[in-house]
Amino acid sequence: MDLELNGRKVVISAATRGIGRSIVESFLDEGAIVSFCGRRAQGKQGNPSDESVFANPLTGDGVEEAVAALEKRGTVFGSVVDCGYPEQVERWVEKAAADMGGIDIVVSNASALGGTPRSRKGWDINYNVDLMSAVAMFDTALPYLKASDAAAFVQMSTITAIENHAFGESGLSYGAMKAALINYTHQLAMDYMKDGIRCNCVGPGPVYIADGSWGYLEKEMPDYFAANRDRHPAGRFGRPEEIADAVLYLASARASWITGVNLTVDGGFTRNVKY
């Protein structure tokens, strides 16, 4: 199946590791040109943080290391951006458009994840990183998407947005903001299909990545990790490439008549009937 992604210009936020990194790799393997961002230039640097933006404890490659690895697959640009600041996101998207000569596809992937404090600060963190970075990405890319003949916006959501997935005493803001993003993306789909811009969400279930959230929980909360793994019908967590495949499909010409959808990709982890 030809996804018709060769030569397409893609921007992806928060993609130095994990699902985002797998999405970049998959686009490059299809011949797309990609601009991505991450919070650190090098992996050895600490994650930036201040009173309003949270830095999770996860480690991995920085932007420079990711670019060095990814450029073997194709044309790729990387920028250091803290997605907790919309103005940084806006500048990066404009730079990406200049570097690539336009934008065809936007993948909004940045998240403060589910371990933020159950406090006003926790709500502000998920609001700024998860929700407002998506708004900044779409609004800044909009003129370029309108000029594209194959425009698509894909928002990364989560099963926590559609079904309760408790995580200790934290994370209420995470699911709420991801649910808001599903609604936001649907509104975009209704507003901009007339301009040829399709807008969809992908909602992953638990995905195992050694240097990701579930790899961290495997070490720090082994009982919680095992309970979630064991309740899965497949007896395993998802793989990042399984999520990337769904993102590429929704972004591709093969999904030209699909918009306003929240696609759950969880191997049957959630129990709700998906009418």
C-alpha cells in the first residue's frame, strides 16, 4: 500500500524518544521530510523546568543525538523547544516551514504525562504542555496546511481520556486535558475539512518503551506495572511502532475520507464499546 508520504513535509513535537521518535522514524522511512523538537540539546543535560513548567524524570537522547541517528534515514531537522511555552512552539513551527519549504502534516505529541501533581500547578502544567502546545502548533501551521494538497493534523491523545485509568494520587489533569484535545480536534475537523485539512486523534493504550513511562514504572512501581500488563487481553503492552503505524495511516492519502475520529490503539485494553 502506497501511503503517498514521499516528499511530504511533517512537523512532530516532542520526538527525541518514545512514540514520537518512532513516528519520526516511520515518516522518514516513507520518504517524508521531518522537523521535530525536544526539550534538550543533549541527553546528558537536565530537563528544563521552572515554577510553571514540569520536567518529568525520563531520560533519553537530546535533539542533537536524535538528529545524528535519524538523518541516516532521510532529511530531518531538529530544534530545542520547551512545549510548555507556546511562543517557543510558534517560533519552531515557523522555522520548520522555512526549513522544509512548507508543511503538509502536523503531529502534536507533546505531553507532561500523567504524573503531574494533583494541584493547581499540576493542572497548569498539563494545560500548557498538552493542550496549548497543540493549539500553538495548529494555529501557526494553518496557513501552510491550507496551501497543501494533502494536509493533515494528528493529535496524540490517550485511553485515559475515554476511560478511567487510575494512577495513584496524581494525574487527574492529564486525562482531562487529553479529553479536551479530542474535542478540540473534532472542532478543527468540522471547521477545516472545507479547506482540505483532515484532523484526527490517536489514543494509545499502555506502550512499553525501556526509557519511557512504562519502563520507568516497571522499575519504580513493579506491582502497578504488572497489574496493568496482566489485565491486558494480549498479556503485553503495545509497541511504539504499532502506534506510529496508526498515525501514518491517518496522516496519509489512504485516509483521505477520515476526519474527526479518535482512533483507540490499545490492543483491547479498554473495555468500553466503541460505537
